Amino acid sequence: MKKNRVIQFSLVIAIIILFFTTYYSGDKDEIIDANKNSSTENASKLTKETSNIIEDVSYAGSNNKGTFFEINSAIAELKHEEPNLSRLQDVFVVIRLKNLRIIHIKADAGIFNKVTNDSEFFGNVKITEQDNVITCDNLDFYNSKNLLQAYNNVTYTGKKGDLIADQVLVDLLNNEANIFMFEKGDKVKAKYKN
């Protein structure tokens, strides 16, 4: 009987020691002061104008017309003088429309307005919706108006053909597009596939 009590007491002590060693010996999160340790790349980018640099950021939202969006970015930079604007790098966007269509947008950079949920994208912009692909230099997504405005070197490729224009306005609710050239004398170049 005494032997059983010694074994039980030894097991209880071993469990307590095991608990304390695993709980208190784990790696602790280390707080790094950006002013003292400038070896990290993002810490060195902080300036008087930039308040924060955030990696792997995601913004999501919707409007009252059934359009949902999610903006993902490798890096978001916030500035003191414009706290409602996020300057994004390496951007990927998913827009889900009320009629179940899904639009994907990729761009090198962008600016997201956290108050209006409107966005500007620039640099190697690619918009994909099913078999339709639009590439351009600039794209504005007006979430409040359900409008996409692609401009500067716009090319469209789809099942029905290809076109080259200066500007394309897409009404996401009505599924309508208006295609323009900036100069009055220039014409939109279109090639239809049979």
C-alpha cells in the first residue's frame, strides 16, 4: 500500500514538473523596437510620412447592391496625412456580383480608400471574368457605383473577339460596357471571331 502511494506521489510530481517546463520554457514572442533594430526591411522603410507597413493584408466589404469584394495585398503602406488610404503592392482582388459572376483582378500596385471602398489599380492590371480577359495600365473600381473603369492601353480578349481601346467603362449591375478612345479621330480596333 505504501509503495502505491509513493508511485502516485511520484507521478503527480512528474506531471507538475512536466507542466511547468512545457508552459514556461516555450519560445517567447520578442518585442522588437524598430528604432533599435533596423535590420528588417520594412522597419527601414518607415519614414516621417509613413505611419505603418503591413504585410499580407486583406480588405473585404460590400455595398447595398449585392456586390462583395476582397482585396489582398502583399504589402500595405499607410501614411500619416492620408490615414484612410492604403497604398498596396502586389494586389489580387475578387469581386462577387449579385448574379453570381466572379471577377478577378491582379495588379502590381493600388490604392484602397477605407471610407468609400473605392480602389485604384495600376501596373500590369489584368481583369478576368470567365473567358473574358482585359489588360490595361490603370483600373478604377468604384464600389459605391458598381462601376469598373479600365484605361490606358486597354486590350480585351474573349470568345467573341478581341479589341483595343483607350478606355472601357463596365457597369457591373447592368452588365453593360462602353468603349472609348481619348482622341475624337481615333477608332476602337475590334476583331470578331466566328
